Amino acid sequence: MAASPYRRFSSICPTVQALLIRLIQEEFTPLLPFATEVPAAAWVRAITLADPSFLYCAAQEPVIRICPESYKQLQEHLEQELVPAA
């Protein structure tokens, strides 16, 4: 049986999780209406709870992307967890 190119955040080793958290922060910070800086621990908690799926492509250069199915769900979860209610 071939290995799936899809991986849940929770199934990825902690070192790669740390890199993915940083990439998610860079991707989503401009999209979310933050009034103040969000602590790193809050990002970790929100992403861990959302447990998004990632697609690993090993073409010429390896690439890890958030699965399109997880992207919107992740964004909504981050808004719910990280953006204070007005």
C-alpha cells in the first residue's frame, strides 16, 4: 500500500509542526483582524485544536501545503480562537 501524501497536523513530528505553525502564522496573520499581538502559545493551541491536513508533494523540490479542504476550516477556527469578540 502506498503512503498517503496527506498528513494531519497531529501526526507530524514536533520539529515539522513548529515549522508549520510559523508558516501558518505568516499566512494567516494578514487575514485576521488582530487588535494586539497573539502569543505563540495561543497559535499552537488553536492550530492543534483545528488539526488541519497538509499535502506533501515531493516533485523536484519538496513542498508542504495546507489541503484546500482544511484551509477555510483552519481560517475559521483561528478567527474563533484568536480574534477577540467585538
